Amino acid sequence: MHPEAVALPHDIEPTGLYHVMSRGNYRQPIFHDTSHYLRYLVLLERVARKRGWVVLDWCLMPNHYHLILHLSDAGLSEGMRELNGCYSRWSNAARGLTGTGHLVRNRFNLRMIDTDEYLFELFRYLPLNPVRSSQQQISRPEDWPWSGFRANAGLEHPRSFHRPAELLAYFDPSPRRAHRAYRAHVRSGLGSCGSWSDQSDGGVLESLP
């Protein structure tokens, strides 16, 4: 089973748990170097604090990104508009491309996380995104600096917007056992990475029936 983000629905649960994905217009890169990744994370922290988002996990790839968000008071559409809009304006200005069009697709994708099966597949899918990408040439999720895996696995402190404790609570009440179970869960998917679609936009997102 592969995770899928679908077109934005009309009704969003104000305290729902969601998988959110956004990508570059025409599949173009949206993160060009370290400064771009870092700028996006600063904006994500600002929007998450303002909108009351609880970010269980995240992964940034060169031309798309994933978030697992637990909403506390609606604000998903407004927050995504602010996040993508502010980042696009900054990136275009930094690269001398102001006025050339949108960097990020206006319409983000999402799917409500309404089963444990889907949630646990996401817990594995996000950190393995860089591993399955032939462009990144890494074999372990901990080698990709632009995801929440290292913090979820207890290898480093989380960024200010990231709440690994909420993710780890799904594995075990004990932090030590939860870290161990989480790492094992993610690594159990390493053997199947080669069979996943390797399209530049994370093509498996739209393959699930």
C-alpha cells in the first residue's frame, strides 16, 4: 500500500489529522540549496505556531514536500496559502525571478488520516522518500537532513515546530521502546524501496486506488 494525497476537499475537520503534500509548478524544483530548505523551515515554524498545527512528521524533497499535521483549530487552507505564498515570494526574489509566476502549485493535496494502517504507512513512507529517490543517492533515512526522521528516532533534537512525542506515542508509552519500535518500523520498508515508483514528483502519491 502506498500513501496517497488527494485533491483538497470542501470540508476539513478543524481538529483532524492530515497528510499534506505540495510540489513545484510543472514539477520544477522548489528547494535549490541549503538556504532554501532552511528558509522554508523558518516559515513552517511561524505558520505552525500561528495556526496551532502539531507537526508529527515532515520531509522536504527537491521538488515537493510532505507534512503530517494534527490541526487544533482549523486554519489549514489559510496556513498553507501563507506558507507556500511567502516561501514562493522569497525564493523568486532570492533568485531574481520576481514576476515570473508561481513557484509552488497553488492547490496543495491532502488526505485525512482516518485509519491506523494509513498512518503507519506514512510513518514509514516519509523518511524513506529520499532513500527511494535515485537523485539523492542515499541508502539510509538518517543521511537525509531535511526530514523529521533523525528527531523521531532520537538521534537529534527536533526543530521547534516538530512534535516527535505525538508520533512516538503510537508505538509505545516508553520513549526508549518507542524509538526502537519506530526505527524498526521504518527500516522494515527499506527492502521494498526499489519497487516503488521513482517519479520526480513522488508519483506513488497518486497511484493508490
